[in-house]
Amino acid sequence: MTEENNSPKGERIAKYLARSGVASRRDVERMIEDNRVKLDGQLVTHPATFIQPGDIVLVDGKPIDVPERTRLWRYHKPDGLLTTHRDPQGRPTVFEKLPEGMPRVISVGRLDINSEGLLLLTNDGELARRLELPGNAWVRRYRVRVFGVVDEKRLASLANGFEYEGVKYGSIEAALDSTKGDNSWLTVSLREGKNREIRRVMQGLNLHVSRLIRLSYGPFQLGQLKVRELEEVPGKILREQIPDLPAPSRKRTR
């Protein structure tokens, strides 16, 4: 094993495992702390350990293949599934319900258990981290059904930011689409995406979110995907949107 030095050769193991779709780099670092990662039979104790071609990497005792080309899928997440690989309470997860034959993938961001719509999945943890960065300023657009009286002036004021229960939220574009009785449909767009941001902001406006559907994440759209349907983004389109993706690795033969 080669620890970090001034001219390291190879690739950091945390980055390598992220690109392999094991988890995000941050989660891989936690796996290393929990003694779940081995390199050539030895426990990895530092995320700055470097991996060389031909090295054997095990996570939880299972071998990890060389990262393949970066791939991205659009998935129509239904209500009632957690966006997590493991749930201590045994609730159903997105990853348990994916079609057979899917490679190991992780999500780009999350949708909570009661939210639905577009969820991006990738086999490359580095890509997931990159697409989640606020610096991308990618717009995430939602259809939101709320219960309560909508004040359109307060709704429009969200464009200037909003603070609720001590948490400051960035600019949110929100517009009223329709109202029937006490229920209204809104279109909401934001760039930041803090945990449960839309639900909490609407709560701050005395509105209860009864349905939340993500329509788009940056240039990627839900489109006509049916619930639970999965469709890979063509490589040409992926590289048009993210032109400096790393070249595909060659798969190791055994």
C-alpha cells in the first residue's frame, strides 16, 4: 500500500470506490473508519491510501471491480421508498426495487420517503458528488400540492430568500398553478436543496405539503417516465452536459 506523498502513483482508494459506485467519497471514508475495506488482504486505515492496477479491493469481504465508464440513469421514484441502501427499520428502499442486472449505483442527492418523481442514479460516486455541489447552480423543479390558503405575495417573496426556525434558505421561485377548494398546485424551483427544504418553507407559509413531485434536476427531465420506470441517459448526452468526464477505465481480467 502506498500512503500519500509528494508524487503519488495510482488513485486514492476513497475516490476509486466512489467511482466504482460503492458510495460517495464521504461514505467510503466512513467505511474505512469502520474497518470495512481491505486492499490486497490488509485493512485500509486511511482514505489517502493509493491503489495500483491489479490490486484487489474488498468491501465487506466482497471484491470490487475496476470502475467502468460513467453511467447515469433517470428513475421515477414512487412515494413510499427510502433513498438509502440500508434502513435499520427494514423499510423498502429504492435500491431494493431496481431491475435485476443493474450495476451497483448510488443516487444524486435524495428524495425523502414521501416524495416522488425524478431521481438520478449513477455508478460513479464522484459524479454524484459533483452534481450535488451547490456551485453547479442547477435548477431543481417540482410540482407541489399544498393544503391551506396560498398568499401569492408571500409566495413571490421567496425569491429573496426565506428564514424559518433559524434556518436560512436561498432564493426559491414559486408560482401558483391552480386551486380547488383548500388544495393548490404550485411549481417550485430552487438551486440549493437543503434537507426537506420545500416542506419546511411551505410550513413557514402555513401550508401543508400533501404531494411533492420532482420534475427536473438541471438539464435532466422526468419527462414521460412512468412510476418505477428507469432509463439510462445516453453517453453522448451525458458528455454534452458534463464535457470533462474522465475516460472509461479498462475492466480488469481475471
